[in-house]
Amino acid sequence: MAEQALHEHLPDGPQFSEAVASFLCETLSDATKSLAVRIKNSPDTENEGDTPPSSEREFDESQPLFNVPYARNPNFGGRSASLKQLFEMWKPRSKGRIAIVGLGGIGKTELMVEFTYRLREVSPDVPIFWFRSIDLLSSPEASSTSSSSATGMQMDKWLETERSSKSLLVVDPGESFQCITQHYGDDHLLDKLRLYHGSCIILTRDAQSGRSFAGPHGLCELGDLDLDICTTLLHCRLGPLAQGSSSEIEEVAQSMSCLPGAILQTARLITATGMTVAQFLELYNSSDSMKFRLFGKLDRFSSPDPKFSVIGKGVVDVRAFRKEFPKASRILYQIYFLGGKSVPVNLFFATEDLDMVIFLFILKGHLLLVNDSMHQSHTIHPLVYLAMGALLEGPRTEAEDDHIKEELEWFVEIVTTFSEWYPDADNEDRTWWRNCFTHLLGGCDLQINSLRVEIAKIHRKEAAYFKQRGRYTDALRMTLLAKNVLSVAPSSDHLSILQDQITLLDLLGRYRDVQKALQDYPKDDEEQMVLWKKRMQARLEQADGAARYESATQILHHVRSARETGCHSRVDLLQSIDDYGWILMLKGRVLDASNECRRALAGRTSSFGMSHTDTLASFHHLASILRLEGRYEEGLHYAQEAIRGRENILGPNHPDTLHSKIFKAQILNATAVMLSDFDEAETLLVDSSNRLSSILSESHPIIMASRSDRALVMLGRGKYEAAEQMNSATLSSRQGGPWMEAATHPDTLTSKHQLAEILWRKEGCLAADALSDEVFIDRTEILTKGTIAGDDFHPDQLTSLQLRAIVLSGLGEHLAALQKIDIALEGRRTLLGPNHPDVYMSMTWKGEIMRSQLPADPDKRAHILEEIESLHRQALDGLTFTYGSQHQSTLQAMTHLALAKAERGPPGHSEAVTLHHILFRAYLHSLSDLHPETLKAKSRLATAMRTMSPKFQSEAKTLWREACGGFAKSLGVDAYLTLMAYKGYEKFLRGFPDQ
């Protein structure tokens, strides 16, 4: 009865059936074409305003500066506020960046077309260039279905030519916004667009994509059209016979959610079939097939056919259904093996024709699937899912052999399609996919080679996801799974997985495992594979320590040369340059390393942009080298850039981000003046190393280095006991570290040197004597050829040589000390240049060592003092320029100068007192009244004051007593420095027995 009543209100049966059939055939053909386009990864470029694409309209060659590929819509309306906002945001010659954001079909293109034509009217001299989704990339993979752009070339090539700053570039990527954010060879469209000299407007469907290009203040968001405008739009697009009342047209517009695209599609349907609006509404409200055809969604109702249901249970008889409808049954198998829940629409449509979906959903009347329009997915009915499970997992008869074979073919196809659509590393929405993958594995026969390949591909995608987020252990686990699955796979896939495994082991600091994996790495004649293995071998030797630096340098130099002369990608070439610069830095050739790393950074910035991970790695490496060059301000700038970029791209908790923060803390510690500066450095170190500890092992070199850096912070703050304990613990960890020769590894020797320096400051030269000599000998043997001449030096070795000279001088071996400090000074000049802060420190310590052996002859004494003061003043000027006047290194040079002034007798006493007073105030202001250096400065001031004049004796005695009390309070009454302070006070008192 319902059907009869419905037909009475529709056009004549045969005519209407023919009209609907014609329309459905036409739209089904469109759906098939659309499906083919989807499979080829080409976006739908249909314009919502029905204007012809650029390939179908002729352009006026006399006006080459306006290539908008759409005609102006004479019926445009309803967007006056958005147009006004656009004109307010667009500024000529301002290099503006605007993103128009709105749902698909909401009218973004129509708005932009109207804007460009109006802009042309008011500013005819403004060049306007328009690129659609098919015009973005010139690579055949990305634009295989596209015609040539109206500009004569694709956008990626077009952007390589400089354009006028007053021009306007419109980019309409449709569904393919990801094309401008992905790499195709050396191209990265988003960075190119950011560097474009003129203004640029991008059309996108989500605010996040728009914000990534235009920033938070460059968004023009389109909301729904007013209902009145939508009603007018529908009314104008209806044919003369397809009219209805105002309320009916308004109801249709509301049913279409006020989306212009849906309204235009509905108008075409009503007009093409000869219906009235009232007839369409009646049909629409009674027919799911029409709803699905229009919007791809269904209401939750249906009545299962009793023929294919188990009476009383409502479960479809899958066996009978398979015999009757084999194609539809294939769809059920696919969804069952994909987990039974929330199958994405795009994955579902990727392998099945839209006609089959309608056939399964509608025409046979079964409640098999439920559409979830909010999440754009289909869900299999739970009862059907259970029936499928009973069929597949229950006993199978011999008669079903053909069905089982057919099901196996379907399963292989399911896994293949699933692996192709499995999210890449950039996609965070992975829960459904992982659950389905687990379900797939349960029924997967890994004896089939094609299945092994696809399963391994999914494991590798998961590994790439974890690696990109710094979860190296999880990434390694997934890589090993892929390796195990693909043990008999084609060699190219197997080699790629081995490369992934070795790279992750290297990142995790598991160098012994890297060594074993490289030994198992099969030989390959392909040059790219050979160079990759050589690079990893060099990285292993580089990590293992200085004994292998020379071999690593030769290998990396060979790799760089091969990639410069061969046909290799620019990514690999710039990586090899950066690698070579890094090994030069480790060898102590700091200036050469700086040139190489700057070259790599310049190439990466121009090729990949500022936000590429390789560029950020160059920022980090160059910052490290600049710190060694003593160029702290510039190094801090690059470190900040590395942190900013890595936080944005990799996240705040990625190991690379945290490593850059640890390095920033190293610079902050090296340049710290106030206690608050040390606090800032320590806070950054502790926070970053704590986060890293949850990602990397406790024995990882970066973790141990951060603890070593924290010990240096303690030393700078005057907490000698804590510094010694932390250094001793770090030294113990490094001696059992992951290297092949841990006892002589450069990091181990660094901890030994730091411990020797702490012992020297905390307990004097005698306590540091043996260790300082051992470290100098080891560093000379490991880091250099042992000649101690020419340029056969290493910065770390020279640092130990200077400490050795200071200790020997303190032990009274002045001649040997002077010889060593001369070598340290000349070696630092050769390696680091004449203006390096370490050179100035060697200068002032040479002057101090010379002061300890002044001759008694007045003339010789005066001459040597002139030379000593010249060294101190030159050092003081250089250190002040680098660190400022309040840094501890600067104050050390000023202390040496004050002591030299006092050696001149009464003429120099006044200057000495003045300098010691300045020093005491500086230490008191920068550090604290109980810092060892402040207390030492106080005792020196007391001695200088009493030496200058007896009238200051009372004040001098007070200062001495305060210094002794301060040492006892801060370090303890039995501490070496406390005892030495009291001995100095006794000597001070013995010098003036009359008082």
C-alpha cells in the first residue's frame, strides 16, 4: 500500500523509472570514474559552482597576469562579510599569508573566484596566479592524471622563478593539501610558498593545515551559508518543471545541511529526473538508496530477509548468502578480517565499486553494515560478525575446498590493500589500524611470500612512526619483527630492514650490537648500499673513540667525495658533508669542522627549508662547534633554533629535542656569571636528562654526558664535594660504557680530567698530581700522534696540559710547569686561533707561573713583571670581550694581574688593593659570600690591605677571620681549603708580631 501511494504522487511509472535509471546510470558512471581517480591518488577537482576547469576554457593571452581558471559567478552572494574580511587581510606588497578554511562544498573556491575578480577590478596591475590540485607537482607520481597548468608549468617548478612582490598566488589543493607538506625529491612546497615574495592565499579544509601556513591570525574561516541564501541557490538551479513551495525548498536546503555542493547536486537530480520538490522530499524520506547516493550515509533501520536469517536469532546465514551473492559476501569477508569495527570509508571504497556497496546495503535489505558519518566509517553488525567467525573458524568440509581457496585469495587481497592504506609515520590516528592488524595476524599464513612482504611493510610503518617520535626501543622491536617475517624476502627489502635495525642500534648507543649487525650485513655491489655501510662503519668507529678517529675520518672523506662526484641525492650529499665536519670536530680540527658544517647548513637550508629535520641537525652540530670555538652567543642562537624547530616537528620529549636542550645548558654553564645562571643550566640539564632516561638507557653516552655537565655546574657554584661525587659516579659509568675500549674512550678521559680539576680546587695540587699526569699522558697517546709539536695537538689534550702545568707550578716544579704552559699556549693558538678564550686563559696562567719564579735581581725582575702584566692585560681584555667583566675566567685573569702588581713593591700595592677590592665585590655580587672563590678573594684583599699600610691591619684581620669562618661553614672545619685558610691567617699574623 505504501508503495502504491508513493507511485500515485510521482510521474508516470515508465517515464519516471527511465529518468531515475538514466540519472543513476550517469551518477554510477561518475562514481566509477571517481573510484579510479581515488585509486590513483588524484584529488576530485570538481568545482562547486559548476564552472569549467582551466583545461576547458580559453585564456586571453594578452593578459598573462590573470590565470584564474574559473568564470565569475553572476549569482554569487551570501559571503559579503567573508569578502570584506579578505580585503582587510590582504595588503599589497606585504608578503601576506592567508588561509581560507571551510568544509568541502561550503564555497571556498566560489569566494576566492569572486575575490580575485573584484581585486582585478580595483587593482588591474596586480598579477594573480591560480594553481589547483592538479597543478601542484610536476612529478608523474603526484600528478599522473593532471593536465598542464594554465601558467605553462606545475607550481613546484613555477615557484623556482622569482616573482613580483605585488603579485597574488592562489593555491587550491582540494583534498590534496598533504601534497604541499610532503617531500618529492628535493622539493618541499610549503617552504617554497613561505619564501614566495608576493602574497599567497591557500584554500584548505581544516584550520590546523591553514594555521601551519598562515599562522593563527591569517585564517579566514567560512561558516554555513544563511538558509535564505541556500534557498535562493536551490530555487535558481531548479528547472522550470521542478519547482516547489518556499517551505519545501527550505526543507530541502536544511536537509542538505546548507552545503552549496550538496544543494547543487540535489538540484541536478530533481531537474534531471523530472520530479517536483515535493516528490523529491517524499522519495528522499522513504528511500535510503537516494540518501546514500547523495551523501554516503544511511539511517539505522532495515528488515532482514527471512530467507537469509536464522529464525529467532536475527543472524544472517552467511553460507547461503555467500552462494547467492558472492560479490557481497566478499565484502563481508573483508570487513570481518579487518577487525569487525569502524572500517574507514576510504579503505572500503579503495577496493570495492560503489555499486557493490549499494547492492549490499540497500537492494538486498539486510542489516549487515552500519554507517557512522561522524567518523567516516562502516561497522559490521555484531551478529553478522559472529556468524562470519563461526563460518571461518568452525569445521570445514571437503566440499568447501573451492570456497576456502577463494577466501584465501580474498585474504591476500585484504592484507595487501590494508598495508597500502596503513597510516604513515606522520599520522597519529593508529588505534583502529593496530587493532585490525593484530586481528589480521591471527589468521595470516606466513608461508605465503606475498603476505610476508605486506606484513613486513606494516611493521616498518609502525617502526617509522615510533622512530619519528623518538621511541627508538619500540621502533627497534617493530624492525626486528619485520626482519623476522621477511627472512626469505627479496634482497632489497631485506637490506632496507637491516639498515633500519643498524640505524636504531646506533641511536640507542648499542655499539657492540651495531658491530655484530654490520658483520652480518650482506655484501652488495650497488654503490649506494656500499656507501651506506661505509658510513655506518665510520659512525661506529667514531663512537668507539679517538683510537679510531683517523680511520673514521678517511672513510667519511671517501663517502663525501663519492657522493660529490656520483649521481646521488642532495640529501645524502649534504649528510656526508655534515658527517665529515663532525668527525673533524672530534679530531680537534675545529676551524675546518666549522667550514664543513656551515656548508652543510647552507645547502640544507636552501634545499629543504628551515624546518627540515636535517637542517635542524645542522643547527645543532654547528652550535656545538661554535661552542668549541668560543663563540658562545652565536652558538646559543643556533642551539635555540634547533630546539625551536625540533619541538615543533618532533615534539618536546623527542631525544633530539632533549639533546639540543642539554647542549644549550652546556653553553649556559660555560657563560654563567650569577648563581641564577648556574641554576638555569642545572634545571635544564636535570629536566632533559630525566626525560631522556625514560627513553634511552642509563649507559647511553648522552645521559652520561649530561651528568658530567651537571658536575661542572656544581664546580662553578663552588659545591666541590657534590661535584666530586657526581664526577666519580660518571667516571665509573663511563668506564663500563657501551664502547669497545671504554677505559680510554674520550668521554672517560673527560671525566678523569674533570675529577683532577676538582681535586686541584678542592684539595690542592698534591691531590691532583697523579691523576692530572695520567690524563695528560692518556689524552696525548689517544688523541694525537704523541709528538707534542706543530699541529699535532687536540683541544682536550691541551686543556689537560694546562692543568698539568698549574699543578706542577703549585708543587714547586716551576721550570717544567713553564715549559708545559708554553706548549699549551702555542698549541691552542695553532688549533683555535689567536682570539680564542682558551688561548687567553693559557696566557694568564703562563704569567702566573712566571710570577712564581721571579728573580731577585731588580732589573730582571722589573722586566719580567712587565712581560707578565702584558700577558695578564691581553688575557683580561680578550676574556672580558668573550665572557664579560664578571665571569669567573675574567676574574681569574684580574686576580693574576693583581698578584703581579703586588710584586712591584710599594709602587704596586695601591693598584693591587684596588684590584682585589674590585674582585671581592665582583665575586660577592655574582656568586655568594660563602663561595670558595669569594672567600679566597676576601683573604687576598686582607693581605693586600695590610701589605699596603699598617693602618689597615685591624680591618684586614677582620676580613681574614671572616674568610676562615666562611670556609669552615661552607666546606667543614676539616676541609683542605679551611685548613689552608687558617694557615694563611697564622702566617698573616706572624708577619706583624708587634700587633
